[in-house]
Amino acid sequence: MNAISTSERSRRTALPGWSVPLVFVVAATSQYVGAALGVFLFDTTEPATVAWLRAAAAGVALLAWRQPWRARWTRRGIAVAAGFGVVTVAMNIVFYEAIARIPLGTAVAIEFLGPVAVATLGSRRVRDVLAVLLVAVGVVLLAGVQLDVEPVGVGFALASAVLWAGYIMVGKRVADTGDGQDSLAVGMAAAAVLLAPFVLVPQVAIDASVFADPRTWLLGLGVGVLSSAIPYALDQVVLTAVGRARFALLLALLPATAAVVGAIALSQRLSVAELAGIALVMLALTITALPTRQATPEPPAPL
């Protein structure tokens, strides 16, 4: 399905070792700045609609970049890519519903329950059990000790965690059917089309005027490019440079990055308990990502 060999891609995307964490942080920052832009739309637009705008904009951008129609596709490949896209967009929708109600850093840390659960599923390593306990305590600190926390927001964050776990499992099938970036482009575009009636009809019923506002489309485009197109492309560069094990280790930077972006862009100041919870989640991610001779962690999806 791809005329360019893996070795050729590796040479083209080779990065100096010192720059890999920097590129990863740039991708993560882009991702969460895009999420912060989405928050500014929540006053006029439903969170699910913002997530759909993100998917549609990312789908258009990725299709223009990858031009997947040049490859040969099977029905199974298209179906798997579409399923991949639907899971990804559904994950984004519930995540946006979460950050409309609870702080960005808190939502990101809670949704890491999904990838940590997948990483530890069926594992007999003591450190993986320890990682689950650390995440559990971290989530309690993030969501359980705050009397004014909105339970619905926590529920959406937990739903995002479940869908993130599903994304990882579906992502394995995508890797077996062809190029991941091409499948991502097709999947995001297909999901935007398939989910449009379920997202846009309720938005029209609530307030159709948002679609006549250029600000909605401009910010939606910014969210799609910043939260999906740019970080997904940079993630592929990082994966090629360092492999999946070290990529999974770098994921421990995400909750802290989200907390910093939330504090700067959205003035979401975290309590000591919330900072401690994020730190525990980061420690758990580091523990589960430490490489072993027999296992290579599967990277979770971008938010």
C-alpha cells in the first residue's frame, strides 16, 4: 500500500537524540493549545460540535497532505480505517464534554486510566500493579477530594479513558492493514461524515446561528490543525526516531503539559492535591513504559 520503504522513511525523518523530547513537547503543546481554543467555543457551541469541527478540519488537512486515494485500498482496509476514525472522534467528543466541565489537566490525567489499563492487562509484573495503584490514587486526588468537582465531567473523562483503550486495540488492526497516517486521514474524514447527523442535528436544534458565525469555523479549523494534524504528524516523526517503548515513556509528559497549558491559556489553577494527583499519574506512566526484553508498549492516541 506504500511505495516508500520503512528504511527510506527512517532516513528522511531521523532526529538528533537531544531533539526528540523537544519535538514531543512541541506536539503535546500544540495538541493542548488546540484543546484550549476549543474551550473558547464552549460559550456558543456544544462541546460535541467543537469535537466534530476538530475532526472535520483534521480530516481535510490530513487528506490534503497524505492523498490516500493514490494507494490501493481493500474494503476491509476502509472499514477498519473508518472504525478507527469513529473511535478516535468519539473519544475526542467525550473528552471535550469533560473539559467543558473540569480543568484540562485533570481530564487528561483521568483519561490515562485507559492506556495504563491496557498496558497492565494480563501483566504479572509487580511494577504494573504498582502503576495501577498509583493511577487510582492519582485519580482520587484529582476528582475525589474536591467538593465542587462536577461528577458529570469526571464521568466524561472516564468514558474518554475507555475509548482511549479501545483506540489502542483498534489501532493495532490499523497497523496491520497499511500505512497508519493514510488510515488516520481516511478514518478522520469518514468519522466526520458518519457522525455529522448525530452531532450537528442537536446543535441546530439548540442554536443553528453558530454555523453562520465565521468565528466558529475559524476556531474550529485552528482546533483541528493544532490538536490533530500537527501533533499526529510530529508523533509519527518521534515514533520513527525512537520507537514505541521510548514514545510511551515520553507520554508521561502529557498530563504536566496539559496542566501548564490550562494554567496559562485558561487560568485554571490547580490545587496541591490536584498537582500531586498529576504527579502520581506521570510516575505510573513512567513505570509502565520502562522497556522490557519481551514487551513493547503500544502508544496511546493523541487527544
